[in-house]
Amino acid sequence: DQQVKQNSPSLSVQEGRISILNCDYTNSMFDYFLWYKKYPAEGPTFLISISSIKDKNEDGRFTVFLNKSAKHLSLHIVPSQPGDSAVYFCAASREGFGNEKLTFGTGTRLTIIP
Amino acid sequence: ETGVTQSPTHLIKTRGQQVTLRCSSQSGHNTVSWYQQALGQGPQFIFQYYREEENGRGNFPPRFSGLQFPNYSSELNVNALELDDSALYLCASSTRLPYNEQFFGPGTRLTVL
């Protein structure tokens, strides 16, 4: 049972344009969501997060949007840069001690075309 | 501030053998989680340790076991290795707070022949 889904295995975007990565979840108990970026031969690197009390969180070029009714979140990268080429994982968890495990999607490989 | 480190980087074992993977948590973090990432998949939660006790376990058989030490470093042990255990094993450390961010090490690539 895939509780966190990233339906696009890959995405190519021109440098300078907006990259939009999507993620859907099925478990309504999830209330904290994170995006990680992963380069080959490295562990995932935390990028940005959002709790369910918000619908938007920004950090520089990165913005995450959360639509709780649709159980959908998206990551926007503007403007896209060649260094953004990586695999992006969406992850979800539940608040509270003992519920800190992360449930990951299968990832989207983003390629920025110079 | 030292990040999460893991050893070894790569490991090759044969079916039926046992393996121990090691992780040092980031300074100030008291919780360690282990994940298995198979090729083309997202990381799958194995278990988590807090103050030397297991605090939650994913859908993995008992031959996957772990330890956490007083300095918060951790080990993952896998007995009776199977071919499907070939994967990248990731360790992540965090503080025990709601809305936590987990910080990952570079992983150990295990190949079972």
C-alpha cells in the first residue's frame, strides 16, 4: 500500500523556468510533510517542510504548497538552476512522539536543461 | 557541527551471512532511524531508536535488528542475508520533537550475492 505517491518518475525543465514536482498521499493522519533532494552516492538532503496547519511555506527559491482536502502537495522551484538536477522525494509523517517515522514516495528525477 | 556518518560505504556479502552497519548521529541528536532504499524506490522505514530503545518498527522481519549506544550512535544488524536485502541502507538522526526533520547519512550500499 503506497501511502505517498509521486506519479511522475521524471521531469525535464529549462534552466530559469519553474519546476513543479507533485506528491499525493492517502493517509489522512499525516500532518507533516517534507521534501528531500538526493544526488547519486549521497544520502537525502532536507529541503523544505510544511505542517498541516499551513497551506504554503517558502524558503528562497523553494515553495511548498499543501492542499489538505485533495491530499496533495507540490514543490515549486523558481528559477530552476542546473544544480537542482537530482531526485526529489516527498515524505510524510504524523505529529507526536513515537510517530516520527517518515513515509517516502518513490521519487521524481528532475533534470534542468541549460 | 558533525553530520551523520555511516560505515562502511560499500559491502559485499553472500546469501546466508550476517552483516553489521554502523551510524554516528549528528551532534545534539538523540534519535536514530534506519531506512532501506531499494533501486528505483523511496526509502522504507526499518526501525527507530531513542535512548537505546526501539521506538517503532516498519514491516521488516526479526532478522533485522538494531542497537543504540549511550552516545546515540547505532548499529543495524541483518542475519541470514537474502538476495533481496541488496539495497542502500540509510541512517537518519533527529531530535525527539514533533515536526522533526531527519538528517541522513550517505548510506551503506549492501550487495548480497
